[in-house]
Amino acid sequence: MKEQLETIRQEATARIKEAENLKELQDIKVTYLGKKGSLTSVLRGMGKLSKEERPVVGEIANKVREAITNEIDEKTETLEKKALEEKLRNEAIDVTLPGRPVQVGGPHLLTGIIEEIEDLFIGMGYEVREGPEVETDYFNFEALNLPKGHPARDMHDTFYITNNLLLRTHTSPVQARTMQQYGGMQPVKMICPGKVYRRDTDDATHSHQFTQIEGLYVDANVRMSDLKGTLNTFAKSMFGEDREIRLRPSFFPFTEPSVEMDISCKVCKGDGCSVCKHSGWIEILGGGMVHPNVLEMAGYDSEKYTGFAFGMGPERIAMLKYGIDDIRHFYTNDKRFLTQYHHAKGGAL
Amino acid sequence: MFVSLNWLKNYVDIDSLSSEELAEKITKTGIEVDGIEYIAEKSRGVVVGYVETCDQHPNADKLNICQVDVGEEQLQIICGAPNVRQGQKVVVAKPGAVLPKNFKIKKVKLRGVESNGMICSLQELGIEEKYVPKDIAEGIFVFPDDVTVGEDVEPLLNLNDAVLEFDLTPNRSDALSMLGVAYETAAILGQDVKLPEETVHSAAEKAADYVSVSVKDPDLNPYYGAFIARDITIKPAPLWMRNALIAAGIRPINNVVDITNYVLLEYGQPLHAFDYDQFGSEQIVTRRAGQHENMTTLDGEERTLSNENLVITNGKEPVALAGVMGGLNTEVTDDTTTVLLEAAYFAPSTVRTSVNDTGLRSDSSTRFEKGVDPNRVEKAGWRACHLLETYAGATILAGPVSFDALDRSEKTVEMETDEINKRLGTAVTADDVVSILNKLQFSFEQDKDTFVVHVPTRRGDIAIFEDMLEEVARIYGYDQLPFTLPEGASQAGGLTGKQQLKREVKQYLQSAGLMETITYSLTDEAMIDKLISPELKEKRPTPVQLAMPMSEDHKYLRLSILPELLKTLAHNRARTQSDIHYYELGSVFVTNGEPITRQPDEKLRLAGALTGLWISHPWQQEKKPVDFYLVKGIVEGLFDYLDIPAAFEQVELPDMHPGRCATISINDRTVGFLGQLHPAFEKSMDLKETYVFDMNLEAVLDDYTNTTGYRPIPKYPSIARDIAFIVDEDIKAGAIQEAIAEAGDPLVKNVQIFDVYKGEHLPEGKKSIAYSLFYQDPDKTLKDDEVEQSYQQIVSTINEKFNAYVRS
Ligand SMILES: [Zn+2]
């Protein structure tokens, strides 16, 4: 019987070694270890053995079973691994084929610019105010020190609806409205973005509709140097720490003194180039100290309160920042234009 | 305003600066210099020549052979100009000379005859054609006799001049004169101003013997001065004056006209020269025009006037529209010998009205409209007389005859050094202020730190302390101001809840895959009543129309964002961009009734338009076009995001697909609509299948309540049951869903549709809709019989309500 067991073992080992797949291995398992397997039938003949021989042969038989089981397990693992490898090999794909496109939306470039400016001034303690696009002559002009017949009204080619109603030519009426609402009683610190309209024929540099963003700060003892410092902070964080600002005298009916602000040209660092029209400076915004007439009309005592105001054009900023050559792009909404500015924030002019 | 630097040098010393440096300083101090023009490119080897002989070319009718003395030598030059004559002093480019555009002069042979150089026209020297006097526009330039043969022509013709182009703000009309520019330049450089010569050797004869002056409306015409200049010879003005006018952008005509133009530019005071012999009377009467009074202006146009216009008359009929244009009959001509010279102050308002009425805007009217310097009106008259005497041989009669009610007083402004520093944030001293006022040439009285400034009348823009503050600041230098930040109490800035929410709505739509657009608020007549949301249309809004639109395309304020948004889709489609997914957030303008007297309501709306493919992945054959349920999903997602329940109901709207359109409502109130455009409308706009949505965002946001609480996460498991009903085809799935939710309340927490089926195994005209019901009790684990009871309740309700039976 010992010989018989040994033969079974050797035979099994050889077959396990040769087995090529899990099915074969399963068959081997049944053949040797199954209920009708050869090892089982050998063990069934144990009854014929002597009392002394039985435990000895029994032990051998157990060892053979253990050995075969181990060999089958080992082989199973090997074959499973091989099968998995095979499967993975078959699952290989061409990773260079393009992926499924994702629909990505995004803000309009002007929204990006406006929100960046909003956030910047919110950080400096400003609130954001909005106002109507159809304005009265009073708020658009008179409350801003532009009485009827004032020559500076020529600067604004206005879309009138009636003698008294018009499309606002600037966002400044929001300043007048806010001050009036505050009734001369409390400081004002606000910016107001929005759409404005002028009688211009649309071309590369003119648009009958465009956007503006204005700021106003009214309090006791606001100085012109505060305007300069505030604009400097704005310019450096909007356009880069290395940029210088320059103020030049200018004229707006609602401010006195008035300023125009330039920033140093990034391209030539002030030496002059085509971007800055060889001046080394790029005009960015206008502003000034709030005219006493404007304060008084809104109910502020101009002896006690002073203030500054400034205004800029997001289109101009965007055009300078990205080198855009035609203002109409902002309103044509060509997909090939819009998709260039999915995340129109950051960067420097 | 064009400022010739050679001209400016007559009044102020600017020789130490280059034109670029001067431009930079002027810009920084307050007048923006837009550009520097050079009269002509540099020429070399161009001199004055004397035409000794001039004979016709033997082989060419139109050419002349000239022997020209150029000083050191005599040159034979062939000249084709029709006006070349023996005895002229002309411009000669010698062989080797270089003219503008790098045109090199060489010795050549013309029709067999040698030509050693060229006799030049002004155009050939680089002067723009429009400034060349008309009589020599086709020919060469001829010098007056007093120039020296062989002399370089560059200074003689002012070719070395640089011209600064001022971009003047409306307040700085003082710089509409060379004298004003001189004061400004002098203030910047700390120099003096040298004033022009105004002396005249008046004759004993009196102007008053020739003319009387009567002013009917002193408010409109507070000063009128009439000078009489006799014995005039009309001829070209002196070369220097012609050069100056060309540099300033004015074409020279003759000495009298050129002198009035020259003084206009020099003093900023418009003058008018009438031919005295054609004046038609010996009296000047200025008055308001009569209603519908007619006159023919110098340009030959017949004008109908009103009593807002001021006219100059000869007592019988108008001879000039005051400040704007003279009449045809009294114009100075070559035969004029006696000139009546008008120097007047016309009120800005009347000139402005006349300009607007006639559309005639000129160098003169521009200055009157802004208000001329009252102290320079009469002086300008004398200056012109001085020039007429010198360059037109005029005899100036004792005068002028004038009407004078003009206020020439100077305004005074008080200021204190402390207040200046408080406003500017500076630390200027009283001495600094003194120095600044001296530079500006403003007279003042000083008491330690207090100043009373007498503002010269040439600076009509300065009236109050803040105006003087700007003067001090700009001469002190804006670049000298310190950088400070406001010292007021700080406050927290931020967005309002609604502003924040608006940003979130945008963010949601963008992450859902839509691109933001900004379109025009003004639309055209054909589009103004298109695609107006039903709840808005119900109010019968009146379109707000511009009084004077620039174009038919932008005439009405929009009542819906969609029309202009759809135009951008068509624009893109025409450029083969066919997959477009856009949204826009903006105002529409709603008002009722006509005429419009109040500001329209500006309603914030949110609209979207989608067309083409939503998903396109060609190599996997995946193509999913935009459809109704995509757009609805985006809209539903927005309401989920805002946690506002919204309902959708089938509706038929104009220009929308009758079977694919729904209203959007919240709290039983319609706030918008969505759906597919009607194919006929799509076609009319050059669009393919297009889906839109539009809603009153303001109403939606008003409904938003900020959830500050907390909804506990359920502790007990939920149980799902599926159920399918067979119903008539026209029954809406949403209605059944709503009824299920109602019948299953409170245990049914959620109802979802997972299958809609029509066709085989179902009777004709029926469909099956399958729902998943999710049961949950927040307080305990649900028992099967509880669920079963509710389930049966739902089945019987739906059966009753919709004649539906359960599909097994
Ligand atoms: Zn540059």
C-alpha cells in the first residue's frame, strides 16, 4: 500500500505540474482527492491492514493528501495569476485616443474683470451698489454738477427716451443716488459696476453699450493723497506689484481737483513702445475729489465732508490686459472668443 | 488745438527743451498732448533760387528750361509747373538734395535737355495739400522778393516746426489761444510771457463817422466793437503768418482773412471782417432774430432762424449769424478797400443754440460757446488793426465804435495754507503758495497763511476754492503728493445677500456647462415683442423706444434677453460654430402706457439658449444633441440648488414649439418658461433646433430663504417599492407623480420616474409609467404592513384620479 500511495503522489505531482488551466486542476483534484478519487479508494482498503500498520499507512496517506493539496493550491495561485494577466492583457486599450469631452462653461470676460475689481475693493471695506440703466436727467447730469446747457454734456452723447429720461451715460448716478439715500449723515464707501450707453457708432474702439465701474469714498477729512494711495493699492494688486502709477490733472464736472491715472507700461518698463504709444504710460482711469456742488446736492455739508471718486472701463482694462483689438468682441459673443476666458482672473496687464 | 512751437516761441522761451520734453511737462501739468506732428520730414540741399530766364522746351509744350541762380552757382532746370516765370524767387532742390519720403534729386535729361535739380511745390516739401493756398495748388511756390538767393528754405517755410496736438478738456478753453498756451507754458517753466504788439497810428478821422452800433439785447451781446480800416490792399499775408496758419491747420487765403484767423488763434477771440462798402448801411444793429426770419450764410445756404439766435444786421437785414457765420453779401473780396472789423462778446448760450440749429461749428463758434476772455475782446481788435496797418497798408480810424456793458471784473478766491494741506494731504508752506501763484501770474493779497487770489479773466474755469486747489496741486505737481490711505473708521465691505446669490447662480450655470454672454440691451422693431415670458406679456408692457436711435438695429429696450441672445447663436452658426450653450443675466425694461413718464421697472432676468450637440465624442460614435430634457434638467438643477420647489406645466406660446414648451412656476406663480423654439421661428432666425429658457430671476431670488438650520441625516433605513401604471397617453407623468407624493405623504419621501413605455403588449392609446417610491420614517424602522397600506392607498388614489391600473 505504501508503494501504491507513493505512486499516486508521483503521478499527481506530475499531472499538477503539467496542468495548464484551472479546469484541469479541478479535474486533478477530483481524480485524486475527490470522494471517488484514487487516494480515497486506497484509504478505503486500509481496513484490510493490520492494527500496527494502519496508523503508519494512515500517516503516510495524510502526508500524501497534504502534499497534493498544497501542490494544487500553489498551482491554482500561479494559474490564477496567469489568467488575470491574460485578462488584463486583453483589456488593454489605446490610451492615446481622445477622452470624452466635458461641457465646461465660464464667465464672460467682462464679468471676470468686474468681479476681480469688486473683490479687491470689498477687501478694502467697500460695498457694491447697483442702479437703474434708464436714468433721469437729474441723476445722470444735474446731481453731478452738469446742469442743462453745460458744455461738458457734449462729452456724453446721450440716448434720450424722453426729455427727462435717458440711458445712463456713466455709472456715476449710482453715486448720487447712494449719497442721497445716506442723506448726508454717514460716510459712503462704495463701488458700482454696470452697463452704460452712449451714442456712438460701433467700431473697433467704440461701442454704444459698454460697462463701467466706479468708486466713491465720502467721509470727514478725506484727502487727495488718500485717492492717490487707494488707486496705487488698486493698481498694484490688479496689475502687479512692480507697476508704478502716475496722476495727471484732468477735468470731470463732478470732481475738483480731477485726475487721470496712468500705470507704467509693462511691455517696455517705461521706455516707450507701441503698446503705450511711446509714452511709457497707459491711461487706466479717471477720478478726483468730489465736487462740493455734488456733495451739497446730495445733502452732504461740503465744509465737513470731502471725498474722492474714480471710474474705469472694464473693456479697456480687458483689451489692454489681453491685447484684444476690437471692442465689439465683447458683445458679439463668438464662441471662439468667449472660450478663451473661462477663468478670466489673475494675470497682469 | 494745434500748437506750433515756432509760433509759441514768440511769447515764451522754450529753447532749452526738446519738443518731446515740453510735451511731457505739459501733459503732466494738466493738458494732455495727444501727439507731436512735424510739419515736414527733414529736407536737405533745398534753397531759394532766382529764375533768371525761363524759355519753352524745344521738344515739349508744357516744359520750360529755366536758368536759376542759387547763390554759389547757376543751374539749368527743366520745370513743368504752369506758374513758373522769369524773375521769381523759387524753391530749388539742387542735385544731391533729399526731399521727404527719401526722394533724391539727380541730374537727368528731359526730352534731350539736361536738368540739374528741381523747382518745388509746397507738396513736394511735405506740406499737406489741404493747407496749400488754392492759387498755387497746381504749381510751384513763389517767395516774396525779400528773401535771399541761396538761403536754406527750411526756416523760411517753417519746415522745421513741431506742432503739439492738445486734447483739451472742456474746462481749459483758455488754451484755445496761443496766449493761453503761453501762460500755461510759462507757469510750468517759471518764465515770463512776452505779449504781442497792439499799437496803431490811428488817423484823425473817426470810425464813428462811418458807422453806429446799437445793441438790442445786452444779455446776449454785452460788448460790440466796430473798427474801421481804410485804404486796404488785398494781397497774400506775410510768409511768417502763412507759415503759422498752415502749422495750426488753417489754409492761408489773403492778408485780411489771414489776419483775423491769426488773431483768433493768438488771442482766442474770434473777429469778423465785413466789406464796409457792401455793408448796406452805416449802422450796426445786433438783435435776436425774428421767428422764421431768413438769412443766407456765407456758405450759400438759406437759413431759417428763431428768436434764440442773435443776428448782426445793417439795420435792415441780417449780415451775420452772431459768432457762427457771416453773410454772403458782405464777405471780403479782392476788391475790398475798407473793412469793418467786428470784435464782440456773444453769450455762450446763444452761440451754442445757433450752432445746434445750423450745424455750423467753426473755430470761432467753439470759442464763443466756451466763453471768451472779456479782457481780450477789444485788445484782439487792436492787435488785428496793428497787423492790418502793417501788412495790408490799412489806415485805422479813431475808434472803435462800441456798445459796452461787459463785466470785466476778476473773481476772487480765498484760501489758507492749512486748508490746502488738509485737502491735499501735503505740507506746502505759504512761500510755496506764493511761488505757485507767481508762476500762474495770478495777482493776490497775502496775510501770512491766508491768500485772496484775483483770478485773471482768461481763466474762466476758476471760481471756487476747489478750482484753486487744483491749480495749486498741479503746479506743485501731482507726482509730489504723498501716498496715504483714508484714516476714517474702517467698516466691513461685502456683497449683499442677493449679489452673493447672483454670483452663485452664475457659478451653478457655468459648472452645468453654460457660457455666460453679454448682449445688447437695445434691440430692433421686429424682435421687441418676441419671446416675452407669459407672466410679463400678461401685463401688456409698452416697449421703451429711444427718441433718436443711432440705427434700426438698436431702437428699443429689450423686454426679453432671448432675441439678442438668439442673434449671437445665429452669428456663431454662420461661422460654423453649431454647438452653443449660452446664458445671460441682465435687465429687461418694463413700463405701461404711453407717453412714458416714469423710469421703467428694470427686472433682472436669466435666460439661456442651447443648440447643436451637448455631447460629441466622435470616435466612440457618441453624439447627444441638446434636447428639452437637458434644458429642463439644468433649470430644475438650479431650483434644487436654491432649494426652491418649482413646477412645470405644458403651455403653448407664440414662436415656441406647441408640444415642447412649459411654464416655470414657484408658489403657483409663473416666473418664466422653457422649451424648443418653433421650427418656423428657428428658420426665420437661421437657427437649427434650439432650446431656450427665461425666468424672472429677481422673483426667484426673492423666494430664496437662507437655510440656517439643519436637517438630520435619517437614522432608519428607507424602503424602496416600484410601481407601474398603465394610463391614457395624454396623461402627464408629472401629474401622477404629484398625486403619488400627496397620497403617500408623510411616509413617501421621494418619487422617481424610471421608465416610460408605449407600444407592444400595451393597448392602443395607452402608455406605462413606472415609478420608484422611497419610504422612510424619521423616528423608527418601517414595518412591511405600514408600507403595504400606504402602497395600496396610492394605487387606489391613482386609479380613481387617472383611470389608471397597475401593470403587473
Ligand atoms: Zn510701453
